[in-house]
Amino acid sequence: MAGITTSAERGTQRANQCASARRADVNLGDTERWLSMIGGGALAAVGLSRGGLGGLALAVAGGALAYRGFSGHCSLYGTLGLNTAKTGPATSVPAGQGIRVEKRIHINRSPEDLFRFWRKLENLPRIMKHLRSVTTTAGNRSHWVAEAPLGRSVEWDAEIFNERPNELIAWRSLEGSSVASAGSVHFKRAPGGGTDVTVELKYQPPAGQLGAALASVFGENPEQQIEEDLRRFNQMMETGATAAGGEPVRRFTM
């Protein structure tokens, strides 16, 4: 009869409602889910092999991480309003997300010299050891290849969208890039001579906040990296050689 819902239909409706609720509850992207499951399983295995209270705690933490990946839901992300499952192509990092780093250094060279070196993007792997290569492709666009944890690499395309000669270079990743990033480097002539250099970087790791945490475990700390990069830049520009005794900087800035 019309208007009467059978038990089977009600069961189907409840199942569909539960499935919709589960889908709405997923706030982790596929990459992050896989990393959680793999990392959690490995952590649990290590904990069980150690035994004792410490091993048990490790196993429980690993199990929680694995369940996080299996369910696709992170309570912390829910509280913060983050959702990497819905992250699409971007040319910059969404507000309130990602990792932000800002570092400054004083270098006893003119803004013109420092700008000229940095603007030739192919020079950057000489001071940034996590970069394998930077290649200018067309106009203000370039292709970047960087080191990643566990011996892997990650690639993306970027563009310089703001530039003031001898003062500022600002860049951001292009739509569809595997790494959403944006940054800038400022060159300010210091009153007593030399230049104050400020680097600002914001990026969203390929696997979200979990990827950044795992990278830190493997020694890939972004703040420490940029600090070391700037020290290397300082040494190259002031002494004309790399930390390993490389060639003079003047040969890279033409």
C-alpha cells in the first residue's frame, strides 16, 4: 500500500543514513590515511616486540594511529575545522593550515648582490640542501624537486607572483602541485652596512600535519632547515665559498 514503509525499506534507509554519516565524518585525505595505517601498524609491531609497559603504550598509540587511518577521521582535525579529504588544487596554503616559518639573518653584502643570486633560482640548491634542483621553465615559472623522508623526492611547479628588484621575491605553487606552498624573501639595506634578509615560508606537507610530524622524526625540521640554509647563504656570500669549500659565489651570480 502507498505510504507504508516496510521493515526492509527502513533498514535500507538506516544503512544509507549511517553510510552518509560515515562519509561526512571522514576528514583525512587518502595519502594521510595510508600513512596513518602503515605508520600505526609499524609502531604497534615495535611496541608488541618490546613488551613491558613502555611497549604496551607504544602498541596502543600505534593502534590508535592505524584506526585513525582506517576510519579516515581525526578528532583533532574536527575540533580545528581542518579537512584534508577535501583539499583540492591550490596556488597557496589555506588560511589557518600548513606550517609557517620565518627566519632572519644579516649578511655583509649589498641587497643588489643578494637579490641577483637568489633571483637566479637554479642557484638555490647550492644553499638549500633539501632541494635537488630548481629549473626555470617559462617566464616567472619554475619546476622544483626536493628531498623527502625515507629517501623519496617530491616535485612541484611554482611561479614568482611579486617582485621588486633588490627588495623582494615572492612565490607560490601552481594549481595542481603536490605541495601547496607560498613564500617570500626580503632584502633590506641595513643602516650600518650589509643587508637584513628575511625568509617567510608557508606550506602544506603532502600528508598534512601528520606528514610534518613524521618528517620531524626523520630529522627534516623546516625551521632548522631554513636556519641552516640562511647560514650557508651567509657564508657563501661573505666568503665566496660553500661550507664544503666549493667554488666562489661570483661564478653563480652572473
